[in-house]
Amino acid sequence: MASAREQAGTASALLGASGFLFGSLVSPLVGMGNILISTGITFVISAIASTVCGVLAVRWKESVSDSAASSAC
């Protein structure tokens, strides 16, 4: 728990920077061609990417907790 508090500032900075990064990547894509279609495609791709990241995060957390439990024995 103490290590998580020490890294809170770094995590906050990374989350903030990632928002600006994705915003700079997505804004030109949304303006291309028909705005309704390009916006819809961008939303769908973003939703899929978000789902994949969530699944990977859950799997990573489970593997870390499993390795911690096995090393504690």
C-alpha cells in the first residue's frame, strides 16, 4: 500500500498526458471525410481499445496477485 502512494503522482501525470496524446491523435481522424461516419468509427475503435486494455489490466492484476500468493507460501 505504501508503494502505491509513492507512485500516485507519476500515475496521475501519465493519465493526464495520455488524455492529451489520444486527443491529439483522434481529432484529425474525426475531421476526415463525412464527420458522422468518421466520428462513429473513432468511437467504435476507442471502445474496442478501451475494452482490450481493461481485459489486459484484469489479467495482469490476477497474474500479479497469483504470483504474490505463491511466493508467500
